Amino acid sequence: MKAKLLVAAACGLLVSGAVQAAELKVLASGAVKEAYNELIPQFEKASGHKVAITWAGTVDIKKKVAAGEAYDVIIVASPEMDAFLKDGKIAAGTKADLVKSGVGIAIKPGTAKPDLSSGDGLKKALLAAKSVGYSTGPSGAYMQKLFEKMGIADQIKAKTKITQPGVPVAGLIRNGDAEIGFQQVSELIHEPGIDFLGPIPNDVQQITTFSGGIPAGSKEQGAAKALQTFLTAKERADTLKKHGLSPG
């Protein structure tokens, strides 16, 4: 009888655990893709929750949120997250700064490496390049402003190439459509078929914070918060660094 009671109790615990385990739907920027593809399975193993991620560029993330698509966690650049909060798309008090990323630069293999010791060197490289690529995300928006600040926007306009939302700039470089390209370091660092040179010079660098938020309509608030807590733990720092990111 005692053995039967123990088995029944164990089954009860299993059922209880199954009920508590959540299936989280996450909508996330490609800037965190490589790092989180490594970290999310660790979270699933530790928590018992399952995570399904939709990767998208900033433009498409905004469209999906505006259309009312249901997710449990959204990860996007901090300014966009603030806008979602203001519009009531994200539950108050759930924003968490997850990672920081700088803008990186890459060139077509075989191309002469530019002087990246300063913004002036980068300016000369931009003027000399046959074609320049950037994204529709935060890095691309910043580079457009930087071109204006450098006073070369009109001079290089005809040779600039912009990727489709969510499409890596590395593709432009591999295909020969861009001799030099810019995107978040984390989105260039592991790409094959390009020569990744590192971050752009410090005197013209832009650091973007990517934040996570929990939609007001999520039915998995507890599990979503657990995911945010896991991703922001100090133990994740080495993994983030490996993928060109730093803690938020």
C-alpha cells in the first residue's frame, strides 16, 4: 500500500510539473540570434519550459506587434520597446535591458582593409568604396545619420545598398552588391564569406541596447519573467561576449 501511495504521489508531481511548464512564443531581433540560439536550450533544460522564437528585423517586429500577433516575450531595440510600452502593447514594469551591441564593419574578402583608427579613416573608406551596404534596423538608421554628420550623404547616396528587413548585410557583401557593409557586431561576427573587421571606430560608435518586454496579453507572465531573469544573469556574460554582445 505504501509503495502504491508513493507511485501515486510521484505521478501527481509529474502531472503538476506538466501543467506548470509553459510554451513561450518569443518575437526577437536578429541581433541576439546567435547568442540566444546557444542560451535558450539551456533555459529550456533548466526550467522545463519550451521556447519558440520568431526572428525578425525591427521593421517586421513593429508590423507584427501593430497587427496584434500574440507573443509572450518581445525583444527589440530599447527605443522601440519604449514605444510599445507607451502604446500599451507591453505590460508596465516588464521591460528588461538584455544586451548591448555596437555597430560593426565588414568588407568583401580581398578588399584592402581601411584605416579604422578614427572616424576620419572611416570617412575616407566610405568615399573610396565602390558600394556601401547597411540594414533597415538600428545600425542602418544610425549609419544614415552618421553619413549626414560626416557631410558625405549626398556623395555616397548612389552607391548605397539597403537590405530587406531581417536580411543580413553579409549577404550583400557575399553577393558582391556591397564592398563594405555595416550592421550590429553580433550579426556580422560569425558570418561566412566576408572579412569582419570589428566595431567601427570609437569616436563614431553607437551602442544600442536591446530590451525584452512581456506583452500585456500574455498568459505566461511567470514563465516569461523567468526567461528574462535567466537571460540577464551574470553567468551569461561570457556567452554574450563570444557573440559580440555585452550585458544590458
